[in-house]
Amino acid sequence: MKRNKIALSGVAVLAVGAFALAGCSSDTGSDNSGDAGTGSSTAIISTNGSEPQNPLIPTNTTETGGGKIVTSIFDGLIVYNADGSTENAVAESITTDSPTQLTVKLREGLTFTDGEEVTADNFINAWNYGANLDNAQSAAYFFEDIEGYSADEAVTHMSGLEQVDDYTFTITLSQPASDFAQRLGYTAFVPLPDAAFSDIDNLVLDDSFGENPIGNGPYMLDGDGAWQHDTGIDLVTNPDYDGPRTPQNGGLHITFYASQDSAYADLQSDQLDVLDAIPDSAFETYETDLEGRSVNQPAAIFQSITIPQYLEHFQGEEGQLRRQAISMAINREQITDVIFQGTRTPATDFTSPTLDGYTDQLTGSEVLDYNESQAQDLWAQADAISPYDGTFYIAYNADGGHQAWVDATANSISNVLGIDAEGKPYADFASLLADEDARSMDGAFRSGWQADYPGLYNFLAPLYTYGAGSNYGDYNSSEFEDLLNQGITATDEDTANDYYHQAEEVLLKDLPVLPLWYSNVTAGWSSLVDNVEFGWDSVPLYYEITKSE
């Protein structure tokens, strides 16, 4: 289902999505035909999650555990519907006055949960805080196209953000960015209340805000102590919410499970209402176990292995040869068939087939094919430069259900290349990310991307431009970045996609990550809930779920 596109040219009013998903989302199998109001307005929906890596500051929340919570407690200018199309939320209108300037008009009378009215300054202050180099926010690069942004020095106030009146502000870009308007539903672009800052004039954040954030979304924290670290978090509905995501329930209880198997056991016994990832141990049986209460549908999720640029033997020509050899030593077809039981598709690029502009015809994609003899030859060429010894580790978080495929991947590498390869488990995702942030990994690590917004650029810029918040492997290529820049500044969609494809072909040569497979959202729900739908990004639309009490 192709939606109208937003282009930063001419004058347009933002109403529906840009560069939307190429296909409609499939039927979830849930009973969505009934009246959403049949459930109880006070019923709490229980679901799974993971301990957030950081305090819940939107511009410093770039992983799925925290993202699930931040998305629930904040509304941005726009929100994304189930199929990836967009809908105005806090924005009354967003007009593109020229290829480099937008005017944003806010709806009046909307408030944060502390009663403060949402105004233009709440967006301007939040974005300036997020973009300031001194604040070290992981999503700072989302503001790089705004005039006045700097990745090299601290800038307190970007010149490209200007208040017109209490409910209107302008965004001036340093260069055209063809999908900028579409990005505005991502959590980096939500507003912050004045209470978030201990010094509002100098935008100094209150240290306690991340533990007890005040939002403007459909849910809010259930009082002090709502976030029980490493255990879970409780959200209740925002009684003053006036937006497109009006909850049909009373709140969310999010449990941080140590394993997906434990979560699945609770789901089967109706002790958990919604599970957004079926464990691989249940792939053969979940459709029967759950009797029509499951879904297996494409989602904008890409899985990979990152081999950091700073590792010995993985730099320069030697590193390029070894990356190519390891990639061709992985039997993706066999692993997706045996381990994932048809819930994954071997990757042919670095994005997702669910996105408009995707292609499986990239030059150099044969490096993703299983080829034992070619892999061995490439490894021998690398050994001629510098012999390899030691163990090739693949680190992963044990709470994410990754052990089976990591072990299978390590065995495939070991069998083909004749080296020691094995998985290296971390207790949870937060501790794995901490070592990635510290650049202290002693081997490869599992990686992936769940889209922030439905566009090809989002799968490329945040992960592979040098200094980007999710470039944990420290990849650096001027050739790649030049092509990416030509794509984002193009005003024609086909031209932009062509540049993105060329940029991907550079990645296929360098392999900063080894693409593995595209993930479906494979999920389920209990017999106690109805109206369960999973969005284009695999996240349940929690506000739609109903439950009787």
C-alpha cells in the first residue's frame, strides 16, 4: 500500500506518510472486528520488555527496551500507524515552505502530565538539548541536518530552530533532506516539559528526570517507584491525553524477563497478555499452542554480526578479506530453516524488504552467499598477510533468545574455516551495550536494527556514518557517506534510492557488519485480550488492546 510521499519541495501539509511501506501489514489473526470498547478501561495489559540501557531521556534512548517505554509516554509531532503511514499528533500542520525550511503549527491546549501546556519552546528546547555535543546523547545525529548543528563543538541553540509564536516554530535545514518530515515521529523529536531542566535558560537537565519522566503521551509512569530496575515498569493511562492513540485499557505492566522461554511459559498460562517475540524453542509448536492467537508477519527488522574495526586482524586489507571469508562461511539458508523455522529470511542487503525502494539486485551481494571454497581461499589470503590465531567470539545477550542461532553460526564458521569460533553470552542487553559503548569488545557481537521510521536512509545513516550513535563498529568510509549524502539531498525518490543502493554496494565490499537475515515479528497473546495488532516495526499497538476484568 503506497502512501503519499512527503518531499521537501514546494508547499505541502503533512497529513499522511512519506516513503511508506511497500506492502500492507498482514492480518494478525486477532479479533479486530469487534468493538474496541468492549474491554475494561481499567484493565492492565501485561507484556514483556527489557531493562533500558539508560535513564528514560528520549534523545538518549536508542535501544528497544527503553524505546518501548518512551514511545508509550511521549507523543511527537506525528505518530506512525500500523502500516507505517503517518498521522498528526501534537502537530496541527507541518508545511514545507522550501527544500530547506518547514513550518510547524501545534495544536493548542495539549498538556504534559504535570499540567504544563505543550508549546513550541518545549520542542525547541528538547531538540537543542539532544543535539548539544556536551550532552552526549546517542540520538544526537538525528539533528545533523538542522542549521547550526555541530558534531565537533558544543552548540547550545541551533540557529535552524526559531519560535514564531507560542504554537508555531520553523525548522531550517543546512541542506535538503528528503525524508526529514517523515523522521519527526521518532522519539528523538518529542517535546520535553520545563520540569525536565534544572536550569531552563541554559538547558541543564534535571538528573532525576530520566528516572521519573513527565510525558505527553497516552501513558505515564504509575507514580514513584514505577520503574523497578531489572524487574519491570508500570504505566497507567494519561487521563488528559488528547491524541490519535487513545488507550482502550488502563495501562501496561512491562516485565523484564531474563529469558524468552520464561515469558512464553507465562503467555501459555495467561499470566502474560502479549509477547512480542516467540522463543526459538517454540517455533515448531507456537501456532498450535496458541490456537489462533499468534502472528508471523514481515517487519522492518534487520539482523547482523558486527566485527569492530578496532580488532586485531580485522583492519585494512586483511580485515576486509576476513570479513568476506566469515560472511561466506555462514550458511544462512540452513540456519533460517532449521533454527528459525521460516520466521527469518536470509539477507541480500542492509535494509528491509518491507520498505519502498528495497532491492535484492545489488552488485557484490554474492558475498552473502554460502560458499565454502571461496571462504577458505579468502581466509588463506588474509593469513598470508598476518596469520590468525585465537578464538573468534560472537557476543550476544542471553535474555534475547539468541543462543541457538549464535551457536549454529559459530559452528558454520568453524567448520568452513577451520578456526575456533564460539558464542559469548552476556546476562542482558544493557551489559552488552555497555561494552559496545566502551569499545571493549574482544570479538564480534550480534547486532541488528529495528527501524525508527520506514525509510532506507534510516537503515544506513545511524549505523554506518562515522560517529553515529549506533555505529558500534567504528566504520568510517568517505565514499559511503558521499553517496548517502547525495541520496538524502535528492528531491526525486528514484534518484535518492539509486544513491542509497550505490552506498550499500560500498558496504558489501567493506562489510562493517555481516548481514544475516530479515526478521518477521513472531509473537502471541493470551486468551484474555483482544484487538492485538503489531505495527510495521514489530511493536504491538498497546493502546488498541482490550481486556475484560
